[in-house]
Amino acid sequence: MRVGIFFGGPSREREISFAGGKTVYYHLDRTLFEPVPVFVDSLGNFIITDKDVFDYQRIWDFYPTESFIKKCGKSTLFKIYAESLGKLSAEQLIELTNTIGQPVLPHDFKKYFDFAFLALHGLGGEDGSLQGLLEWYGIPYSAPGIFGSAVGIDKTLQNELIQRITGVEKHQMTIRKATWDTEAREELFERVKSFLGLPFVVKAPHGGSSIGMAVVREDDLAKFIRSVEQCFFRLTVTKSQWAAMNRQAKIDFVQKIAYVEESIGYPVVFEADSLVDKGEIVYFHPQDLLDKLEDYFSYSDTNAILTSVHSESSVLIEAFIEGKEFSCGVIQDQEDRPIALPPTGIEYCAPTFDFQAKYQSPTTRKKVPVEVPLDQLREIHRQVKAVSEALRFGVCVRIDGFARPDGSVALHDPNTIPGMSPTSLIFKQMAEIGLNTTQSLTYLIRASLQDRCKTGKNTWQAEKMLARLDWQIDKATAQLAEKPRVAILFGGFLDSNSDYSFSIAQRLYAQITSEGKYYPILVLLSGSPEKHVLHQIPINLFFRENISVIKQNLYAEKHPFIVECINQAEAIIAKYAGYFDQQVRQLSYEDLARSVVRVYIATYDLPAGTEYSPQTYLQALELEYIDVQPENFGIFL
């Protein structure tokens, strides 16, 4: 089956989508699927590209190209997305999209792929609009359908529906932009405090990944104003602020606006209330905005107001909930019954649970399952399954919430396309029931086809694809035991090398599982240079944050709730993984030689050839091994 991997998109979450697209491409099972990368640019163009784009760190590193930016007469001093090029002619659009591949229109999708895997997030990719387009052109796609997607993008509506389903009241209110711009801010602040108390949370109703979110903890009007303005995606620049910046600071200011996950993003609407300069003008490029601000403050003392063209019409304000934050995935079995995964507890050390704390903070801690009593864990499962069924999410959804000290549970913010980087919560939770990332992606495709069979559109086609895929999956699972076994040896004795070793082992494991030629087993090396200790570990431990956490959990007793989750997912485990070997086993090198045909060595403490190196032990046993270096990837398999 040809799988078009849709990534990028116009939303503020495009870089998270880019990371997800990489994950899907590199982990997709090549024995079942042929991956076809489909880059969706911020202008809405669909471009069939190749894997070379995944070598870049960010989208703007490869698109638009520097040569094309120059051709458009724009400054290359700044990093920009395609929307900052301004209005392009039809000929320029064709030239732009051709720089990285083959632009394709929806009516030609079937020429290039049979199924669309959506790694898109936010508006335009997760809200039902792309889902509707794909249904119109008869292309089955991953994740929930149009209804679930439309509900999943609207936080205000979600809260109202979740309250009706679970019976748990959640206090919230909205402030419309027109109200914010006409009523006294002090009165609005008093109204919010009177209704919700302090602290409270301010959110952009259609934003994901905690973008724009802020927590107002103090009785501070200025902080309240900044938080609301942030969620309207609006910046106010005073003349004194501008005058205090040197040239580089001004360049940095207009550049930062382009970081859509952290600031308001281009294009921006410039509004002024100067006697000379009234009205509003749209600016697409950082250089043009820089020139405008320089000029404006040369004659005006009034503020410059910058608003994203993709601003919100209202902001959502919620009462702050005291409790342990968690995130819980829900999938479904072949009978369409919801299966809840182990909920992950999330602890942020940052004061605000914003984008940086969620994705970039090294101090964010995750615990599976969230540390609450067993009855409360079961209540989390009861509620997330009820919400998933009632809102027709199906396939896969990640629902966040809080476990309160009184034993109650408050849900919020369902994500119909959860983040799909290799360390994303959904893959960690799938690993807890025994599925690696490759198997999880196969599940998502197969379950999505099952869900598309219920739309009443192209039913025969979806059923035929589903039956064919079921046959292939069942055949592949039955043959797992016959595959040659190989070991990935990682870890070591030095803390300075262990996490590097772990990252190499993760990349190697992804390559082996996606290629499908071998059955990899994971072997952690510990002990000392003179006395090696080998531990064969299950997949769930391999999805821990680092080597230190793996070692802490090596021989820990499995949480009874995790056992319940595994038992409930028994049929899913059997279909995609065959079985889940949950045991940690201590091995000798002789044990290893009896069970595998080759060892990939991804540990770097002892140079090959030294007396106590793993290579020396394996040579003595005449067991084939390969020293793994990142530059060798794709050569040794």
C-alpha cells in the first residue's frame, strides 16, 4: 500500500508536524507500506517530495530556498516561511513548489498514494477540513473522521460536551475580541476573578501544543492583559520599547515573530492611531515590518499594534485545576470498542505550562502511570473511554486531564492527531502494552481503514483495502518467530557516553523494525569494564527518557494498573506484536551467542580490541558483530 505522509501545514504547529512526518517515514513498516512524503506548505500547496527534506532541522531550512527568496526580491537576512514571500503569481507559485518536488492537486492524489497518513496538527490539518477534502476525492486517511476532528479542534465546545458526558463541571468563560477592545480591562479582570477566582488559565480556543497558553496566578492586571493579548496573537510595541533597542535587538524582535510556535507569526496586521498614520496595513516579511516600525516611530509617539492575520475571535478562560496532570491515549479494537492506554503523569518545573515547558524543557518529568490511587486510575479510564465513544473519535485520541486530590477527574483538550515524534506520549503508552512505533503506526493505518468503512463513502474500496491489509498483517505477525534475531547492545559504564549510546540504539532499532528483515532484541550493558552485566529488556523500558531511568526500573515490579491495561489490550497485542515479552533477563555473552545471529554494538566506553571490550568477548564466541556509527546507517543492514 502506498502511504502518503502529510506533514507541515499552515498551522502554528507545523514544526511539530514536521517532526511527526519524520517519525512516520522512518518507522513505517516497509514490508507492508511504501512511504510517500507529502509536504503541505503554509500556503496550502501539496508537494510530493523525498526523504532528503527530513535531513533538515526546521521547515524554513529547506523551504523556501534562499535562491528563491532572492529571486522574489526579499532579504535573506531573516528565516521565513513561504507566507512571508507575500502575494506570488501563478508562475512563481509553480516555481516555488518545484524547488523541493512535484506539486500535486487533490484530484491527482490517487496517482501517487492509496492512503493518507495525517501527521498534521492544528487548523487546516486536524480540524476536519483536510479530512473532508480527502473524503471528497475518495482517499482513506488516518485518525478520526470529520465529526471527531471538528470537535477536537474547538476547546470551548470540547469542555461543554465533556461536561455533559462525564458529569464533571468545569468552570470557564470566554471573552470576545470585540468585548476586549471596547470594555475597560479592569472591569473584565474583576469579572473573571469574581467568576473563576485565582489562579486561572487563558487559552487560544483553537490552538494546540499549549501555544499561546498562560496561567494568571497573581492579582496582576498587567499580567492578565499580556496573557489575553498573547491568546489573541497580538503584540503592542511602544515608542520607548523600540527606542531602547539597538539595531540587532530590532532585527531579533521582528525575526522572533516568525517563530509561529512562540510568537504571533507572519503576516501581521499593523494598526496605528497616529494623527498621520491611521488605518491598518498587512506586512508579510520581517524586513518590511522592521522598516515600517523604524519609520513609524520616527514621527509618532503612539503605540504600534501588531496582530496575526490568523488571530482568534475570542479567548477561553478556565478555572485553574489543582491536581496531577495526565495524558491518556484511547485506541480501539477490531470490534470498535475503546481501549484506554496507561495514563502518563506530567510534571512541569516551569511556572507556565506553555509550548517551551511542554516540548523544550529538560526538566519536564513523565511517570507511567500517573501516581494516583488505583480507583482513580480506573476512573480516568472510564471517563476517557466514555468521551472517546460519545464524540466519535475512534482510531486514536489523546485526552488530557487532572486527577484531583479528592479522587475526582477533570478531562480537557482531546487531541485527535497526537504528537508523533519518537518520544511522544502516544508511542510511550503504546509501548507499555507491548507495541513498538512501527507496530503502532500499522495499528493506526489499519484502525483508520476500519473507521473509514463506516462513512458510507467508498465503502467497498475501504473494505477491500482493509481485508488485504489484515491478511498481510496476520501473515507478518505469524512469521515474527521465524525471523533471524539480532541484538542491539547499548548503554555502558560511563554516564557521559550512555545517553549518546541510547540515542544511537533508538535510531538503529527504528531502522531494523521498519525494514522487517530481523527481529531485534534490546540488550542493556551495565556493570564495570572488568565485569559486564547484560540485561535483555522489553520494549516498554526502551521508551523511558534515558538510561538512568531504564536502570531504575529494570527489575521493578510492574504496576497492577499496567497489568490491567495489558490484559485489556490482549487482542491488539496479539494482532500487531504476536506477544509481549515483559520480562527483564540477565544474560551472559554465551546466552547471547545462542539466541542471535548478530550483535549491533552501540556502546562506546571501551575501544574495540581492548581486553574487556564487548567486541573481544564476541570474537571469542565467533559471534558476528557490527560496530555502529551514525554515518554507517543504511549501509550495514
